[in-house]
Amino acid sequence: MLIVQKFGGSSVGTLERIRACAQRCLDAQRQGNDLVVVVSAMAGETNRLIKLANRLRALGRAEEEGEGKGPYVAVDGAGDPVHERELDQLVSTGENVSAALLAMAIHDLGGEAISLVGHQIGMITDRTYTNARIKELRGDRIRREIEAGKIVVCAGFQGLDADGNITTLGRGGSDTSAVALAAAIGADVCEIYTDVDGVYTTDPRIEPKARKIAEITCEEMLELASLGAKVLQIRSVAFAMKYGVAVHVRSSLNNNEGTWIVSEYRSMEAPVVVGLALDRNEAKVTLTNVPDVPGVAAMVFNRLAEAGVVVDMIIQNASRDGTTDLTFTVPENDLERSVKELESLDLPRREALTIVSDPEICKISIVGVGMRSHSGVAAKAFQILAAEGINIHMVSTSEIKVSVVVQERYGELALRALHAGFGLDEGPSAETSKAS
């Protein structure tokens, strides 16, 4: 078999862990497999490098508010592209270190390995620094090294644009590197090694009864990843779904079977509900007395889009006296900016409009492809929450998802109640057998 293994930052966080990863790689090769390995930077290294850049910027002036937050901190307040280029040059070194150290460890244990960085593996991206998109991946060099009997250790997270500049793929980009590489070289499986042993029905830190899922579809995993599940980066799941890459999420701490991410379930019937996600990074905005005339909603959401605010759930009430109420959710860290943008908006009858914001909410999502063929999931969720005395503020549905917004203080209670109510405590087939 041709296997791509990806080791995250916690898996290569110490020299001892790197050596353990090297032994795992050699074990897989000695079982007759060809092996390509993708590594992240050692745990905490990317944050350290970003903070170093910001401290340099801060010399001679006050440190800017917000340092250390978000996926990246701009090195220049004006978003100078030169600084963004240098930031990618800087942070990409973390993966280079991991790749070289792992190759050294494999050699020390009696194997043959070579480390390659982004441009050496042929990872070609667009020119969007700090969040580049993959345009092409040339696997010729990797194939030659495999044929020479070597374990190929690749630095994840990075590529090269058309002008030869180093680019990075954004936080979690090593997952995307690994799945894209597996697609490019026709790997039989892409194994994602992390500090958890698979995908769970929900966050086990909130619900100790959460179970490891044996298999989950790409569609379901994409929904859970977009809703806050941290096991896999969203773009990597999208790659797996588009190119049919078999992905196996496993723990680097043991040899247990993990979770298989598949195109479709191999069993006769999919579970109705496979998992739940809780997203605390939500805030609600309500506009009251909005003129109920064509174009007003477009003005509101165009302004937010121009400000780079991603709007999630939207509800518009029925018209009354020529006005309506408009309620929507935004990321909590964009709430203040959203309100300021709306306050400056020149709407008809602006004097009557009021803006009410609420950061104390959360979103709980119920996910499962089995919803396509079973009715009543939303109704059951409402009954479960009502029995706990939890009021629902907003509802959003799709073919395989039901999301509800509740007060944040009830979020964990709601998650646990729904987890039990849909039989996720009981076993993989519980909810399928109950569905009618």
C-alpha cells in the first residue's frame, strides 16, 4: 500500500514524540508499505514565531491591542503585503524543523528518509499570503524518492506561488497538505495522527459519554468541522470529498483503530444522527422596525460582506405596519464591528430602526446524512430542549443538519440532553433502530 501519514503539532511536540513517530513510520514501511509523511510544526512553534514578529513590530511603539488572537496577527497594521510575505517566510520554518528532525530520527533508527519542503514536493499555490489555495501539486520528486526505498518526510502547511515566493495555507494547513498530497500521488489511505483517537459523537470534554465514531461520511465531517469540531481542518475534508481520498483519523499515542472518513456508509442504513457540535463563538444581532421594502436586506448584508463579516443564520419576521424585524448571527469577535457598520448605514426611516446585540448565545448543531430519509429530527430536538426548559432563539436546517441557537449558559446542558435524546450514548445503531 501507498500510505500518507500526517503528524500534528502535538504528535511532534517533543524530541521523544518525534522519535516515537519515526518508529511508527518504520513499522509501517517494514510491513511492506510505501510511506510519505507530512508534519506540522512542533506544538506552540507557529504561535511563538507570530509573537516574535509582533514584538519586533512593537519596538518603539505601543503593542497593538489583540496581539496573539486569531489565526494570524498582521505584522503591519496597514496589511502591507511585503510584511505578509515575510510572515509566511517566517512561520514556514516551523514545519521545516519538524520534517528534518523526523527524517534524522528515522535514520537513527536504521531507516532511510529524506525531508522535503513545499517547493521541493511541487506544492504550487496562488499568491494569497497566510491563507493560500493549492493550484497544483507535482509529485514527481516524491515518487522518485519512494522508488529509491526512502520514507519521504514533507513539511506541511506551505507551498510556492508562481513567482517563487513561499506561501502558507492557513491554520490547520498541514491537514490540507496531507490530503492534497494523497490525492496527487494516488495514495491508498491518508492517516491523520493527532492526540485524540478519532472523531467523537460530540466533545468528550463536555459529554463524557461521547463515543468514538467508527466511520463518518465526508459530508457529515465537513459539517462538523465547519461547526467547530477541531479534529480536521475544513479544507482537508473538502479535498477528501472532491478527490475520493480515504482518510483515517487516529491517535499517535496508540495503535487503536480510529475513525474512517468515507464517501458513503458501507452498512445498509446510515445513522439518522451521527454527531453534535457546540459553537460558542456566536453573537446575535436584531434590527427592529426595518422598512419592509425591496433592497433593504441587500443593503444590510452587502455592508457586512464588504466589512468581511461572515453572517450565519438569518431570520426575517412577517411584515407589520410596513416594517419587519431582521435577526442574524455573526462570529462573536465580529460583533462590535458589525454593529458599527450597521449604525453608519443610511437606510430608509433610519430614525425608527433599533439595533440590539446579544453576545451571550451559542449554536448547537445536529448532523447526520440519515436525516435525508427520516422526518421528525427537528421536532424531536425541540421536544428534548423543551423538557429541559431551554428556549430556542433561532433555527436553521439543511438536508443533513439542524442548528438551534440558545442562551450560552444553557449550551452544555442542551448538548448533553440532545446527545442522550438521540441515542448517541447507547451505540452506533441506536438512533437508526429508533427512527420511524
